[in-house]
Amino acid sequence: MTPVGKYNIKAISTIVGIQPGTLRAWERRYHIIKPIRNEAGHRLYSEEHVQIVKWLVHKVNEGFTIGQAVNLYEKTGEENSLDDPIQTDRSEVLVNNLVNSLLKLEEVEANRFVDEAFSLYSIEKVLFDVLLKALNKICDMRIEKQIRSSHEYFANSFLRTRVGVVFQHTPVNASFPKIMFVCGPSEMKDVGLLILATFFRRRGFQVVYIGASLDIEDMEAVLSEVIPKGLVMSCTMLNHLQEAINIIKEIKRQFPDLKIALSNNAELENPENKEFLQLTIDNSIEALEKWIEENLSF
């Protein structure tokens, strides 16, 4: 049966999270998919094409080159579940080495481990499987009072700088929607939020990164000025959660078409907050891609 073309190249690039130019280059170099052409000669992609490209993107995010991912797909097909234990083990080692160097306040050593990670893996894998994991590990150690606050401050400063370099060197695509990123009320730590913002920017979106917590009046003023399609708010502490939810309620009332995501490490314990479970997103590539597909297609 001939596949049915449903998506143009702009739509599929949003769904799978790569630039149209990248997708065209993959088609030209590897012939992994052959889009259908409409009467005007424009590319149209089927559901099967979407799944193939998603599979390839997932493998690239795991650390494979696109050439390796294509070869793997051609050998084993979409049902492949091969994992590379060497890469997995090494990333875990890098996380532990990075954490240890940060706790020793050794900036040069910490940079060496981050540089090694970037030499081995894709940017997304380094952001989520090395830097974010190191950040969470240090945060947990601080909560459990295993380290001093000075250690956490040093680590946050270091990680924010390294993520910021990636963010600043990612070009902005003026044709993609704007997404605003802001910390929830009373939230001071923004490294995790910056990682999410960098991920969205690398997917082509125009990121308006506020970072610092805003009161509701400032939030409404910025939203009215920027007119973003989406808003991602972070909340890492349970005692800040209710205030964050109250702000989201007001924002939803003022901007009913705005797509909102709550990056939430706290728990929605109160039963009356269950409606906000659908807004929460895990800090993982898979969860972010799903949220983009469901909310930001254009």
C-alpha cells in the first residue's frame, strides 16, 4: 500500500525536533526515507516516515552519529533495542567524576570531564545524561546535608556557565514560535530550566529566557509584550508549588491559548491540584519531545 502523505517538511521538523535543512540533508545523503511529492512538488511525509525519523533522532540523542543510526536501522529495523553498554557505563563514570571534581572545587578538572563528555556524545545527551544528572546528584546531597551550601553554589555556577555556552551558541530560528522560560515564585536555581531552554532552542524555537522569578504583574506584562506560544515554568521545591500553581491559574485565565508546562521536581500532593498533573513535564528528552509534539505543532 502506498503511504499517505500527511505532513509537510515544516510540520515534521517540529514533530521530530530537527531543522528542515537537516532532514533534507539526511534524505539526500542516506536515502533512509523518500517523501511523497504533491502536485506542486512539495514534500509530504507519512506516519511511517515520522516514526523512522523519530527513531533516528532518538539514536542520535543517545550518542550515535546519524550515519551509525542509519546503518543500525537498515540492519535491524525500527524494532531494534540495542543499547551500547560501554557508552552507558562511561556516561555514569563521567557524572561521578564531574560531581567529585565539583565537590573538590576543582574547575579545571571539572571542565576536562565535561569536554570529554562532549567529545563522546551528542549535545543533548551531555545536557541530560551528564550535566543534569550531576546537578540533581549534588542537589540531593545538599538536601541530605552531605555537602555544604558552598559546594552546591560552586557547582551551580559552573554548570550554568557550561550550559550557557551551548545556549548562546545555538542559532535562533525566526520562523519558529516563541517559548518563554521562567522560574516559579521564590525559585532561585535555574540551571535545570536553562537546560530545558537550550533543548528547545536547539529544536529551533525562539527561546525567551527570563530565568529569574517574576511576580504575577511582571509575568503578565512580559507575556503581553512577547506573545509566546508556550510558557515553561520551573518549580523545584514543594513549599513553592502552591504559589506556582496559583500563578499558572491566573495566567491561564488571562492567556487561555497559551501552552503551559510546569517543570516540576516537587509532588502535586494536594488532590485539588490534580488538574495540573497534565501540565507537568519530566526533565527528559522523551517527555519534552512528546510535549512539543502535542502542544507546539504549527
